[in-house]
Amino acid sequence: MKIMFVAITLCKGGAQRMLSELANGLAAKGHEVCFIMPPQGVVEYPVNVKVIRTKGSTITSSDIPTGDIIVSNFYTLTDVCEQAANSGKGVHVRISLCYEPVFLSDHEASFRSYHSSKNLIVLSNWQQQLINLNHGIEGKIVPVGVSDVFRNFNSKSTVGLQVTSMLRIPEGGYSWHREQEYLIDVLTMVKQKYPKVTVNLITPPSELRSSPKLRKIHSNPLFNSITPSNDVQLVQHLNNADIFVSSSTYDTASLPGLEAMKCGAALATVYSGGNMDYCKPGQNCLLSYRYENKLLKDVTTLVEQPKLRSVLAQEGQKEAEKWTWGRSVQLFEEALKFYMAKGK
């Protein structure tokens, strides 16, 4: 198949990481794959496929070459890709990396965009149900994966516990769903209750540099500031974590929790929708709904009950090891072939 990913950017983030992994995986299987991107689009993940830059700052249907499949990944690209498909350039398949009408401010346009993309790929059961309820379209599920770089070194420190969380840049309004103010309140109370516990905050270095709010939080002496510049460094820090805490309430598929589980951390998390595909509360994690305000209680339980913490960490790692990018690529390829056989 000749597959064209139409994308605005490939900068840091789980969604863009997934696009890169899918494109590279399909290319490794012998498919002809390329990205169509505007000149200002940033590529921060390694891609082993051709990147075609458009002449203008926005992508138009004339920029898209003829092929078998045109993949859009954001609501602003669906009309352009539909136009290209209608002109005979390929079958348009939308991969919905997040359900934009709830997540972003342009609710009307992003909601309507789902009415023109009947060939749909989603990341989780929760997202599939959400879009089916709102639009009557049942997308094919292609789950996220975890890189082989993430693994358990079995090198936890025997001196003091480490509780770790991830903070992302709040400026711009794209982190509201992470409930980071709630998270900081919880972690502050954890540190006050257990002074000998190390509380780590992980943030990409570029985001810390550009965010005054994050710098203020990271400078708090209660917390240990960590800014890994690559996955190798991130894996080492996740291996040091005994407990990983996630406060996100809205995620199509939450990668940080999975990555931490694969590195051997016990997960305390808030229900975010997409994480229910890998979270089994009481079996491989502790999970609560945001309204219950139980995240502190769950972290406290994990701190005070080492046997439970060990069992949840072991079961979490077993679950996380099922989530490979190889599986994601295989299911994505099957979905594309299904939609190509259906036609436009």
C-alpha cells in the first residue's frame, strides 16, 4: 500500500509518537509511506519515511499525492483529506488521537468534522463508545504501544521510597485534563506525611524552559525536579519509581501510566476513560474517580502496604508487556486494508 499521513506536526507527545511508530512500522513491513506536512511542522521523533513539505503554510488537497490511503489525524485536516479522496487520490481514513470536541476549544468545528469521516480508527474502547454514541460511527480500535526501551531493570533502591509523577506545560490550555493542581496538592500532602519519601516531578526540558508555572512548581524544595531529554533517561527514572501517580481525568489512551507499569512501578491513577483498557483496579493498580477525591488515600495505601505495592507492580508489568508497537502496527495495517477494501 501507498499510505500518506497528513500531519501538522510531529512534536513531543503521545499522539505524535504513535503516528511515528505506525509510519515506521508500516514502512518496515514493505509499505510505501510518507508524511505530508507544512514547512513549519516540527519533527521531533525519528521517522524512517519520506517527509513531503507543502509549498504553503497550510495543507491543501492539491498537496496530497495519489496513493491508496490518506490518513488524517486532526479535525482541521479532515475536509482537506476528504477533498483529496473525492478527487480519486486514495481512501481517506481518520485516526482520532483524541476526541477533540471535549478536549479543545473549537467545539463546533471539531464536532462536525466527525460527520465527514466514516472510515475511523480510535485508540480505546472508551473512545470507540464515545464517538459511536455521539456520531453513530464505530471506529476500529488500534491501541497505543510501549517502546522496547521501557523495561524493568529490577534495580529499585532499598533506601527510601520514590513517588513519581509527570507534569506537562499548562500554558496554552492543553493540559487542563491532567488535573495538575490536584496532583500537586496530593503530592504535597504525601511529602508532608512521609518526609523520607522522595517525590519526583518529570517534565520535558523544553517545556520546563518555556513555562514559568512549571519552573515555580519544580523549584519547590519538597520535590525532586527531573528533566529527561530522551527515553533512555526517562526509563532510568521510571525504574527508580516505586509508585507512579497519574491524575489525568480525560485521556484517549494514557501512555505515562503504561510506561511506568512496564518499568515496575505500582500505579495509582484517576479514571481517565482510555486507561481502563489496561487498568484492572485492585489487581494491577489502584484507581479512583476524580469526584471521589481518593488519590491521596491510594498513594498512602501503596506507601504503607509494601506487599500490595509489589503485587500491583508485578501484575502491572505483565499487563504493560502486552502493549507493543508491533501489535499496534499489525492492527493498524488490518484496519487500513479493511477500509481500502470497502472503498470510499
